[in-house]
Amino acid sequence: MWRLFAGLRRPKRRILGGELAGEVEAAGPAVTEFAGGDQVFGLNPWMLGAHAEFVCMREGGLIAHKPAGVSF
């Protein structure tokens, strides 16, 4: 059943992964919670693509500031 959603012969999305962690590279002018250089972690469960060098997410998505004592 999962193959109907993920792809029959190969993944629909070539870049897999739902969990991400890193630094904010840039934020749009309407973003108030995050700024460039902030360390964050989050999930991109339905779109996948988190195993990429850059990921674009909405401010209200499943993303939060990384606690200071936690490593990436």
C-alpha cells in the first residue's frame, strides 16, 4: 500500500528524509521567529527532501530552535 504513495518502482521524491537539523541560512521579511544563523531542528514528514543541503520550510511548520546543550 505504501508504494502507491511513495512510488511503485522508485521513490517519487529523489531526495529522501523527513528529519532535519542545521542553521538558518536566510529568512524572508515576514518571518519573525527565526533569523539567519539560528540553529534549528524539525520534521518535513509529507514532503520529504530533508537529506538535502538546503530545505525551505514555512515558519509555522514543524521546526523549532535547537536547545544549546544538544548536538546536531
